[in-house]
Amino acid sequence: MYLCTLKIEYTMNFIEELTWRGMIHTMMPGTEEQLAKEMTAAYVGIDPTADSLHIGHLVSVMMLRHFQRAGHKPIALVGGATGMIGDPSGKSAERNLLDEAALRHNQDSIKRQLAKFLDFESDAPNAAELVNNYDWMKEYSFLDFIRDIGKHITVNYMMAKDSVKKRLSAESSVGMSFTEFSYQLLQGYDYLWLNQNKNCKLQMGGSDQWGNITTGTELIRRKTDGEAYALVCPLITKADGGKFGKTESGNVWLDRRYTSPYKFYQFWLNVSDADAEKYIKIFTSIGKEEIDSLVAEHAAAPHQRSLQKRLAEEVTVMVHSREDYEAAVEASGILFGNATSEALKKLDEDTLLAVFEGVPQFRISKALLESGVKAIDLLTEHAAVFPSKGEMRKLVQSGGVSLNKEKVQQPEDEINPDYLLNGRYLLAQKGKKNYFLLIAE
């Protein structure tokens, strides 16, 4: 059972909603009229090359979320078959190919994540569906495919696509395999299959997918003369020109195994003012009036970073939970000196290490603590937090030395294993901002 906390509303106009949120780059003529005419099914393709989505996927997922809130039917297509090939759009080289077992595992994991955004479980006519194109491609022979599908799309048409032209240009040293060249035809067939079997009349995605999506609409027009539309959102960028969703350690993932809720929260909290104003429209379901009010509040007192705080709250609660959000806020307080030792002791090991990533670390012997060691010896001889005992004594007297957020009262205070956090860590603090992590082994 996949639990979903989404409360579906059927009051908003999907195109108007995406327009004010800045989420429409291009759409095919007739799209808005189709959505006004009837409940419509639309799909977004997700490449299952990992067992977690990352925040780069969130734009398309939020499009599906708004689509369902507007009373339409979202379909998430996990590209099990196309994931075995690799999409040339925006890529300079072919991606790794996966076997079926890995793809099925990834599919299950992705559905669990999508269930936080979409209602898969209700009996509403617009309940979300998840499909895998491997299910309709695995028995389709190559000869049948080129006879039934390939004859409808010319090589000239495929060569005209930007994603193909870039890979075949003189600037590209990589070239393009036939496998990748066939990608747009396979994605086009996905749209045709969903159009015929699920009455799907709209495909959505990022603007880099426009060529692949319109191949699908063209295939449907030529083969069945049916209705098919396309809508794409802009590619999300950062105000400074950097790539959205990338950090020094790589992608920001939705799965806590790869990106802790604390790090996830911190990513959104630390975006620039310009990005926060843009992202809060794209990555939350907050209404226009409230966002306008938040933007005005932020403009009046930007140093309080109210936009970033609300953005980080909304997205962290949506992807993880209210409890994870509150823990992340509490953990942030620890780093900036206004939290208690009790808050520090509640941190799990992953969050503790995430909070203090980058602070100086010292490795000490656990046996040292078991026999008891004076604080002054520990922080000078065994871990060089202080260069001399005299300097430490002086700072202790002024209340400037803490262990695990508790003031060291006397330099000779005995430190034992009871002090260890998660059974192996000690947090030393010198002054207000200088932290040191002692790891007992």
C-alpha cells in the first residue's frame, strides 16, 4: 500500500496555474482547449537509471501533481525499455544500460516516492497510474517494430531534431549510436501506446524533451489520425548560471540513503533570494496570494530569509515528513550555537555527521575514555583542539569551552564513555563557532 497525503482539489485551471508559476515553456496549439473540454490523461516519462528520484525530476513530478489537483489523470511512465537504451537529449555520451531486475527494483522504489505527490490509491476517476514501457516492448520484435512503427517516421524528420543534430555536429567527438538514434522512435511509440490503450492525449516534460514528444504526436497523427498534444516546462537553472540540483557531492536525492533529510533541507534553505522566489512557485503547492505575500515579506526583511525557510519547510515535509523537517531545523540550530545538549543527543549518526561535515576531526582511543581522562588532557594531548593547556584553562574560565553543548566547568573534569554520542562521537566547541568532532575507536 502506497500512502498519499495529497488532498485533491478540482477547482483550478491547469494552464493558468502553470503559467503564473513560470512552468510553461512551450505547448502545442489546442492543448488548453483539450483540457477545458474533458478530464484528460497526461503522462511524464521518468528514466529509471537509479532507485531514487533526485530534485531534477521534481519539476515534472510537480506538473503531474498540479495536473491531478486540476481534476485530470496523471500517468507516470517508468522507462524500463528506453532506460535500457539511453536518451541522447542533452547528453554527450550514452548512459549505462541496466538489466531487468535492476529496472524492476528501481521502478518499485520510484513508485513509493511518487506516492508522496500523487494519489494512486483512491477510486477517483483521475487516480494516478504508473506504467512501465518494458511491459509493452519486451515482446515486440524488431522486425514488427520497424514494419508497424518505423515506416511512419522518416529519417529526415528524425535527423532534424536538435538533440540529434548536436550529437552529429562537427563539435561532437562522441558521435551517436543507432541505439540512441532510435530513442525518439521508441518514446514516440510509448505515446502512441498510451494514446490507444489509456486514452492519453498529452505528454509533458522538460523543454529538452520537445523533440522526442513531438515525434510521438506526429506518430499518432500519421498512424491513427488521433488527438495528441504536448506541453513542456523550462529547464530549471540557478540565478548564477550554475546547474540546478547539483552540489559538490553530486545530485540532491529524494531518498534519505543518498541525501539525508538534513542535507536536503539545507539545500533549499541556502538557495539565493532570486532562486527562492522562483523555486517556491515551482516546487510547492502554495497558492498565488500566499506566495505574493511571502515575496513581499521577504523583500521587506531579506536578512530573515523567510522565503528560503518556507520553501525548505514545504519541500522537506512533502518529500520526507514533518518530523524530519523539525529534526532538520533542530539540527541546524545545533550548528549555529543556540541548541541544547539534549537536542544534540537526539541526532542520529547520519544527521550528526551531515551537520558537522567539514569540521576538523580527531580520532581518539575508546579505551582512553573507559579509564577516564581529564578534559584538559583530552583536548590538548589526545586531540589538538587547543595548542596549549594554558590557553584552554583561560577559555574554560570565561565559559568558552563546551563538550556536547555543555560548558566545561573545570579543566580537570573527567570525561568517560557516557559522554559519547551514538556510542562513538564527542563534539568539542571552542568559542562560539569553532567545532571539533572527536571520534572514539
